Amino acid sequence: MPQAVASHILVPTEAEANDLKQRCAAGEDFADLAKAHSGCPSGKQGGSLGQFSQGQMVPEFDAVIFSDLPLGEVSEPVKTQFGYHLIKVEQRMG
């Protein structure tokens, strides 16, 4: 089963997610932004979700993780029942 290592930032609005994506594109550190803004407990670890298998995350999240998003690139905002995520895939295995 495919696995990945990824980080994310979870915020309540698409506008906030877009703002943080622009800040990443301008060179701000993803982990620092996660620590400051993410509403997920993973924010304390710079947004790191560690390693997980395909199917362990909600479908909208999984679809981005196991897509052709280039490693290390920040995704467009992804809406789930939790809010809006910016996702950065570090590694894919399998």
C-alpha cells in the first residue's frame, strides 16, 4: 500500500489558506507558518503528520497526497470537513 510523509497547515477559511500559500511562495518557512497559524495539533511540530498509508486520511486530503503534486511544493487550499489545508508532501513510498 502506498505511503507518504507530509505536513499541513489547517485554517478555517479559504482566504487565510490562500494568504499563507502566498507567504510560502514568497519564501516564508512552511513549518514556521504551521506553528503560528495551524488549528491542528500537528502545528506544534511544524505541521508534520509523519508517515501514513493511503486511506488513513480523509478522501480529499488523500487525493492530494497521492497525486502528482511535486514533492516539497505547497498545494492549493484543500477543503475538508475540518477546514482548509495547505499540504506539503515530503516523500512517497510504494
